[in-house]
Amino acid sequence: MTNGLQGFNMPDKPWYRKTSRGYRLLKDLTVHTDIFPRSFVQTQYVNLTSTGVLLIKRGWEWDGATMAFDTEDFKLPSCVHDALYYLIQSGLIDSRHRKAADDLMLRFCRFTKMPWPRRGWTWLGVRVFGRLALMVGKGKGAARTELPPPPP
């Protein structure tokens, strides 16, 4: 198991900007994960290699904290977590990877120095309500940031 932050460098500011729907990534992020799909997963804004490298591309949009305080120390964890949940919602990676996504979010909360009580509550919240969020959003992930597939 990797620590999830291997080789990760915090991007220089500004790395995101506020939008009417949440936030837009201004710089590519590369993160090592504990999620290893059978084959390369590629979308317009989020890629995941079979070796567990997650690339979140400039232009990716996410809504920030859902049902939590949307503070500066949660921008990066929520960006990474939303990108992984997007891949699960879209059926591009299996939902069995949800715990790995939640655990990676927790490691990023520690990285951004989120206070430990809030880190714990945030992680518990995604563990309890994340399954529901995935069920409600199943198949809707593509509507957020992706272009429709080309016609056959």
C-alpha cells in the first residue's frame, strides 16, 4: 500500500478558481493511488493508469465539500475524492474502490493540515454517506464535466 502522496507536490497558487457551480482546476494534478484498474481509464479531465496514477487535468470542475464546511484545507482533498467518485459513478472503475478513494481523501486532509477532529468526521461522513451519493449520482457523473460521446 502506498501512502497516496508519493511524489505529490502541492501546486503553486492559484491552482483552482471559484465558479458558479464550485471550483475549476487551473493546473494538472498527478496523484499516486491504491486503485489499480485492469486497464488505462481515460476521460476528458480524469485519467487513471493501471499502475494507480491519477491525473486530474486542468479544467476539471468539482463542487467542493458536499454536506461539510467548504474550507481551504478541504479544496485539494475534495478535488481528488470527487475525481475518483466520478470514475466510480461513470462505471469506469468498480465501486469496490470507494474505500480507497475515501482513505486517500483522509490522507490529503492530513496533508493540508485539516485539524484531526474534523478529518475524522469528514472521513466518517464519506464512509457513511458516500455509498448513497454514488447510488444517487450513478450515471450522472458524465453530465458534470465531460462532453457527450461522439455519435456512432
